[in-house]
Amino acid sequence: MKIRTFERVASGVTLLAFMGWSTAFAQQSSKPNVVFILADNVGYGDLGSYGGGELRGAPTPRLDALAQEGLRLTQFLVEPACTPSRAALMTGQYSVRNGLSLIALEGSPYTLPANAFTMGELFKSVGYATAVFGKWHLGSAPESLPTAHGFDEFYGIPPDISWDAATYPATIALTHSINEPYEALLKAGPQIVEAKAGGPLQTVKPFTEDARANIDNELVDKSIDFMRRQKAAGTPFFLYLPFSMGHFPNLPSQQFKGKSRIGNYGDKLMEGDYHVGQILDALNQLGIDDNTIVVFASDNGPQGQTAREHGNQGTPDMGNSGPFRGELGEVTEGAIRTAAIIRWRGKVKPSTTTYAMFSIMDFLPTFAHIVGGNVRQTERSTASIKPTSCSAAQP
């Protein structure tokens, strides 16, 4: 299977010929920074630029503006759940090739192999500073951590669980599942963690419901600090920001509580849109937005009736898959087709849309082509199934 790049999927839509031009660019001293913002369970029909936004009761002005400034994909294809999609994004391969076609859970055997080659390692191999702030969800074994796969810095929730883990201690206390005081449950429960390249996880604080409501503020602050440090050092950077926008329980921070017309889900959409704006504003203030590729995407389709969030007088407090049937975890288009926006000022033509197929797996080889990385290293993640081509990793 040949590599798909932005140039191929946007042929006739953008004016950029990535093949050839980006190779020359990669040889220059100033390589583009890359900021990849990954939403969680945000559906095709949630953003204003995809038919949602204000029409649904949760305006997304910063993301709508981002779409106007870049390329909007209308046939962006992912895998139907968190771990599989994130594995596909990080490795450029189908999730099953690394044993991650099912959702990673605490204590489960589903974990990123030591020999998997990731996007973090790609950027690190060509001199980039790398960081991930948020949800890894590819396993907590030492060999599976982001800091074991090319990332210099990691801060976020435990790497083998998701955002709903913040409710575990309260649920256990409510149901008396474990006969322990609540403070003991918090101490033994999920913890926000951090790590540096090659080092172990360090516990920061309990991952409580309050921490869940405010964690995106922390993740964005850390992201902006990371970008500032790299700008000061003159180092190109890859920032991966998989924040909580869209995933239940959508507990908005106080600033956004009640802001939308569709309950907590809408509030969190508006909050996520605000955070994207903070990142974009920081790039502008640092004077590096012209040399930064910004990607916003969702990992899979939305949660709908199966996990509908209540508490707002019956309003539609759930995600929307737009014109497509189905939701998270299903074998339908609503699960595997979602939003993706790409901005690269001066390189990707503004206000463009493409219906061409583009997979979440295609980002890694595309970035490799742009920055001059060697995707052939991905062969080492397929111990028993070798690629048939030496020019690119096989999905």
C-alpha cells in the first residue's frame, strides 16, 4: 500500500505539491513544528464547521475559524474506539498489528510493544523536542510508556485508563464495593502521573472528579509552557495534546459550566474549543504559527444513547455523528468517520475541503515525508509480518 500524504488527498484542492517540495524543506535548518490536538469521542456532527456548533447549542468559533484557515477532511477515517485509534495514529499501522485492537484497561495484557515505532520516535530521530500531555491509553508497562517511545515529557492520566476513571473512588464508596474510607480509596485509586524520557511514572495527585473537571486547563498550560521553552531554545517541537474534550463524564470547569444549551457535553465542547484557541493564540504570540502544522482531529465517533449523560432536564447531552449512523464502538460509519482539520499557513490553502479518504494511520508517513524522517524503522514493530515494500511502513 502506497503512502498517502496531504498532497495526495488534497490534490486539486490545495496548491501545495508536498512530494519534492517538502523533501527540500526537510533539508532546511528550520523544520516545521507540529501540534496535534486529539479530541475524545467528538462526533462528525459536533463542530460548527461540520454542521453542528451553534446549531446544536454549543458554538465552536475557534475550531470553525481553524477550518477556514486550513483544510477540512470530510472522509477522515479512524478506528471505532480509543485505544485502537491512538495505536493507529502513533504507529501508522492498523491497531491489531501491535495487539491493540481492544481497549487497554488496567491490568489487561493490551499494551504497546517495546519494538513498536511511534510518532514520538519519528520526530525525536530528526532532532525534535517531543511531549504528550493528556491521555496515552496504550498501556502502562514500562516498555509501553510514551517516554519509552520517543517522548521527552509526559503528564496526564494513567496510561492504561481513560477519563471516566475519575469517578471510580466515588462509585466504589457509593456502592460499598470496597469497605475502605473514601480518603483511602482516593489514595489507592487512579493518580495523575508524569514522566521524563526513559524514566518511570511519578505520581502527582489523585485523579478525582474535580481534577477531571479542570485537567484540560493544566494540559493546555503545560503545552504552552513546552512550546515557549522550545522556542527559546530554538528547537523544533512535536506537541501531542490528547485532551478530554468529548469523553464522558464531561465535567466542565466552573468557567464553562452551563454555557451551552445541551448540558455537560455541550459545555465541554465549548471548553475544548476555547482551549484550542489558547494554543493557537500562543503560537501567534510566540511568532511561530507560520512555521507550525496544526492538526485537530477526533479519535472516533461520539457516544450516544448507550452512554447518554443526564442531569440537564432531558436535553440532548450527547455527541452527534452528523449524517452517519452509529456511535463509538460500533461497526458503522458514525463510529469510524469523524472530524479532522489541518492548518499550515502558506502551505495548505485556506478554506479548502476534501472528500478524499484519509486514514488516521496516514499521519505518521505524511509527517515523516515532511520532516525527512525514515518510516522504514516501523518495520521493527511487525516481528512476524514484514512489509512488502522497503519504501514505507505497511498499515
